[in-house]
Amino acid sequence: MRRLRTRHWLAHHDFHRRTGIGPERLRFCRTRPEKGPIAARLGLTHFVDDRLEVLGYLDTVGHRYLFRPRPDEVTAHAAHLAGVHRVESWPELAATLRAQLTGDRTGPTGGHG
């Protein structure tokens, strides 16, 4: 049921056209730990999530971005902070990605943190 609702939500918000990511490229899993093996199998290099716990399972992903996390989530999973970039907005994430692509380490985040 959740998969169907998510697919409808994405379609309603024109996600596929706006991003160029077709519905056939979506992956769903039942538990957060299952995301790690999926990411490894797909060879993902970048991942954005608002849950630090999820990012902790993605040890094969070189670039992990923590998007506007809740403070209690950060406190509960603080051990994973060293391996992620924390961003507070989509424009900040885009600027961080651009800086990384161009090798500019003086960009918005300048590194991990």
C-alpha cells in the first residue's frame, strides 16, 4: 500500500518529468537496513536522506547527505555524523554537489560535518 501511495504522490508532483528519473528506476524496501544492500547492488555513489540512521547503513556510498534532520535523530545516531554532509535545504545541497564536482572545497560545506 505504501508503495502505491508513494508512486501516486510522485506522479501527482510530476517527479518523473521534473527529475528525469523514470518510475522503473524506483526501488522500495520494507526496512531501513535493506537500503544498504540495494545501494551496493546499484553502485550508488550519492544518497540523500533525512534520517541519519539510514545513512549509517549505506557504507558503500561515498557521498551521503543528511537533509534537514530532526535533532533527536542526530542525537540517537551521532556515531554516523562523521561520514555524512549535513545540508539544510535543496539549494544548499545543489551548491555542495556543484562544489564537489568542480573540486571547490571552499563551497557551502567545505567537507564533512
